[in-house]
Amino acid sequence: MSLSEFCPQLFSFRSCRRARPRGNVAGMMMGAGFTVAEVMARGGKACWRCSVCQGQGPVDLVAVAAALGMDATLGNRRPPCRVPGCPGRVRFLDANSTWPLPLDTITDADAAWWTFDDQERARLTALGWRMVMGKWTAPDPVTPPSPATPAPPPSSR
Ligand SMILES: [Zn+2]
């Protein structure tokens, strides 16, 4: 049995629409607060993105629904990135339109956004990561000591 058969009302976008913060007119915040059911009703695609490794990928919404329920939202969640070696945290977007819509309801207009930003910056910096040209860069590998002997001359033919 598919999820839509199991709970058809969850697949009607209008019936499960909830009150959302105002200010969505420009379309920038269209996805804010979408529930799992809403994202499924819109086409069933969501993705994660990591601002540290720039990774992104699909989200298994069926697994999310099983774990959190259809009324849960992936907005404002920041689980650890699963890319090996990446210390970042991911955010989630509705991926059912040409431009993915952030599911977060918290934006850079909210103090909570900056609190999180500061905490992440401190955490990543403590791990040795640095912000370079707007991107997080992994700690430099240990610089080998300069060689005691000069480099060999270029081989002649
Ligand atoms: Zn990452």
C-alpha cells in the first residue's frame, strides 16, 4: 500500500496547509515550514545541502515520515553532514520546483539564525577549519619541514 492510499488527505496540499509567518510574498520563503506531507504532495522531492563541503543530495522522505511522522517538518533541523570528514551540518529544501525552497522558518532576520551561525563558526574554527573566500576550508595538512638536502637537479635526457 502506498502512502497516498494509506492517508490520502495528507496528499491534498490545501487541506494540510498551515498558518505560516507572513512575508512569503516574494516567493523566497515559499517552502518555509512545509511538513513532510506537504513536500510529498508537491512531488515528493527534498534535498539536503551542506554549506561546509558544499555537498547536496536527495532526502528519503518515506524514511523521514516513518521516523518523524507526516506532520513533521525538516525545516530548522541541522543534523550532521554525512559526507566523510565533513564537520558541517546540513539544512533541508523542498526540491519540487526549479529553484529548491528552503524549509527553514528561521532566516537571517531572526536572532536564532545568527546565534546558530556564531556557534557553528566557533565550532568549525575550533576544529581548525577556516573561512576562505566565503567557503569553509579544511585545516592545512601538516607542512613537512624543508628538505635538508637540495632538490635533485632536473634529469637530463
Ligand atoms: Zn558537508
